[in-house]
Amino acid sequence: MTDLLSELRTRLTHATSAHPLPEAEQRAAASAMLPFYEAYRHLAGKKVLVMFSGGLDTSFTAHFLKHVIGADVHCFNARLG
């Protein structure tokens, strides 16, 4: 688990390099994201389609999959009404 947390922190540092997080916030973010990282890291290097609503949840998900997981993210947005 420690190796996986260290790997996630390295990826977060790279993904947030334009706006670095303070050390304490980075540790907290990595701990909170660890279950998601474990669940989705098998998508690294694979094409992923995100049905994009434009809200905060899918905005974060697309960024997380692309910059932290390393997936090739494609988003689909449809105006339904």
C-alpha cells in the first residue's frame, strides 16, 4: 500500500506542477484518492470515453483519468433538451 501511495503522490505532483499543492494538502489528497487510483489504474494507456455533463464531477473525472491515471480520455457531450 505504501508503494502505491508513493506512486500516486508522484503522479499528483506531476499533474499539479502548474499549480503545486502544499505538502500537507498533497498528502491529504493522495490519501483520499488512493481507493480510486487502485480501482482505475488499470486504465493507464487505454482509451476511455467519459460521458461529459460539464459539471464538476465529470470535469474532475476527466482530469483525474488523463493526468493522474494516464488514460487517453475522450469526452462525449450531447444536448438532450
